Amino acid sequence: MLYDYIKEHYKEAEPIFFSDLEREDISKSALNQQLKKLCDKELLRKYDIGVYYLPKRTMFHSVVGPNADMVARYRFISKGKNIDGFYGGNSFANQIGITTQVPRVVEIVSNNTNSSDRKVRIGNRWFYVRKPVVHITKENVYVLQMLELLKNLDAYLDYSYTEAKEKFAEYIAIHEIKRSDVDCYIRNYPMSTFKYYYELELDHVLA
């Protein structure tokens, strides 16, 4: 039974994607009908097109579900042990502390998109999703995220190169990025990535 499967594999308030429930032995229309029945019984809630969740009841009996950022993270960045993307642009620049700008549109680089860059609306939020230069895996995600930011560093940098170097050095140490990791992927990026990489003297930071 579909509901039993959902209860076994998903937590309350966790995004459930229609595409993840599809099977060869059931048509899309039949699956839609089953999901609608569960929603009618209030065993399941619909968050957005193709996105559902098991309602979580609070102590005040209101229902809690996922938010737009959580749905975007599950769809484009990570779900379970899978890593398919990372935050880019001002979103990541703000996270590591080289800019104070807070983006209105969160930028994501993800395997889970088509070849063209696109804006995606989830709930009441907008996300800008781009295809990666190199396929993202859990082994290379941190080095690719760093190289992606270096590609257009001046567009995001609010501080000096010296301060930026310190922030990148912290990131490199936390995620144990090695020179061999950079050497493996940097040639897939434009010359601007090389330029900023050497101007920040990151080669001296790497092991």
C-alpha cells in the first residue's frame, strides 16, 4: 500500500516528490489518484506541484510541513546520502563570509537540471539553478563549489583579497581540500578561475 511505503521511507514534514514514487507497475494517473485520496483523507498534504509531505502535528494541533528552502535542497542539492549540487554565487559567498550581500534569488548548481540555466519557483521563493561544469559527487562537491565561486570572484567580493584568502583557507581546512583535488578539476574552468586561484595564493594553502 502506498501510504505504508511512504510512512516507512519518509519522515513527517519531509518533502516527497512524485517522481520518487513512480514505479513501472503503476501509471502516473493511477499514482495521482492514490495521492489525491490520501490528501482527501488528510493523511498526506500537497506542498506544491509534484511535492507532498506527511503532516506533522504540533502541540497546538496545527500542521507543519517543509518550507521552500528545504524542498529546493532535497530536489537539487542533497537527499539522504546523495549529493547532487551545492549553493553558488552570492549564496555561497555569503556563507563563507566574503560578502554581506543576501541574495533575493538563491543560486544553486545541480546535476538535477537540464542543460539551460533557469529560474525555478518553489512555494513563494525563487531559485536560480545551473548545470555544473563537472558532474557533482560527494567526493568532489567541496572543491567544485570553491572553483565555481573563484570563477567570478570579483562579482561577489566585498573585502580585500587578503581577507578573502583567509576565508578560503578556512573552507579548505574544514573540508580537507588537497592540491591534487584542485589539479584534477581546475582545467575544466575558465582562465578567470586560474587567475583568482593564483592571486589569492591558494596554492600555498593547499596540502
